[in-house]
Amino acid sequence: MKSILSVAALAATFISTVAGHGFLVGPGVIGAGERGTVRNYGAINIDIDSLRSPTPGNSTFCRNAPPGPIVPITLTNGEPFTVTLAMSTGAAHIGPCSIEIIDPANPAPGTGAVIVNLWQAQGCAVPPINQHSTGDVKAAASSACPGDIPAGLITDDMCLSTWTFTVENADKITCKRCILRWYWEGWHLGVTNPEHYENCVDVEVTVGGGSGAGTPATLPASTGSTAAPAPAPTGSVPAPSSTATSTAEAAPVPTTTAAARLVRRARRAGTGLKLK
């Protein structure tokens, strides 16, 4: 009887220990029928705890997992990006999480471009990021999320959730072939006694234009505001000159008119008419 109680106590301890665990499955929406792209995903049906448990003390970076498949991704400041997580059904651990893009030439935590940072108590393990959190450490995934169980999972206690966030700091990425690192701290045991979780994915990054503004167009030399003004039409009537005006005003009486007057006067004189 004592041995049975000991086994039961051990099982209860195991359940409570793994109840809040989780890991990054990979970038994008990864469904139940797809295997994850995270490093060491093959352990999901052999040694699941190497993916989801708190990082061991001898883990230096990315759980010491070997590189995995290269996943092409595009990151643009201000645009949405989605990753898929796997969380235990009973996961309700508070604690912050973040994702950073790290240059393999300088592979150390904290050296990359942090594209999202939920440095707050709620973090990754609770809704809305963890869509299947039940708070029940005994909940079976086959009941809680029958259509969202990670492919190949050896246990019946984890569900897939998608996390979509707005990208920041994409302009600070310095690599093309990079490491996407997910980091989560569990604060359920206290802020001063956190549990550390991390997973890595090998990615090929394309950085998009966050501002949406392309290279300004250069106007041809013939079109711009510096073009010379059009000349005045050649058919324009020039302004009248003072010389032309004075000549018109001083125009003499035609000489033929003066001669006619003289002839009329002479005829009148010959007939005895009095000139007026």
C-alpha cells in the first residue's frame, strides 16, 4: 500500500511539474498534421521533455540542439507575424516571453534584434496566446483540443496555439541566415525564482520595408519646377509708342483739299459773289 501511495505521489508530482510546459513549434501556422521546424522536433515522440521542460543548467544556447531545417520568413516593421506554440493543457503559468533574431556569427542571448517582447506577467502561457489553457493539470489534449495536437506527440497533454504579433526592430537585423529564438520565463514560483524556457529555429530572413515608402522618383530635366517660362507669343501687338501717337495727332490736311478751296474762291470772285 505504501509503495502504491509513493507511486501516486510521484505521478502527481510529475503531472504538476509538466503541467505548465511549452515550446515553440515554428514560424507560421503549423497544424496538427505538420511536423514542427524547431530544432530537435524529432524528440517529440522520444524525449518530449528535451523540447518543453525548463532549460537545464548546462544548456548554453538553444538547448544545445543542433541546427534544423532552414525556414524562409519575411519580417516587416509594423506588420503582423505568426508563430505556433505548443502548451500543456494545464499551463497557466504567468511570465513574460519574447522572440529575437540572432546572428549566428554572434550566437548569444540578448545580442539579436527583439522583434516582440511581452515583458509582462501574463506572457505566453495564458489566453489569448494560449488558446487551449484549461487550468486543469489532468486535462487530456484529446478532449481539450482534438484538432490541435502537435504531430507525433507521445503524451496527451499539449495543444497547438498560434501567436500573431506586430513586428518591431526588423531594421536592426544584421543577418540573412539567422536564428529565431523564443524565450519564456515562468514566474509561477516567484519573480526571483523563474523557470527558463527557450527554443530555436534556423531561418532565412527577408526584411520588408516597414514605412511603405520606396525610393523617391527623379523627375526628368524637362519637367520640374525649374523649367524656363514660356516666351511671349510672337504675334502679340506691341504697346503703342509716343512717336506714333504724336505723328497721328499732327497729320496735315491733304494738299488736294487745300487746292479745291482755292479754286472755289477764284470762281466766286469771277462771278461777283462775295467771299465768306
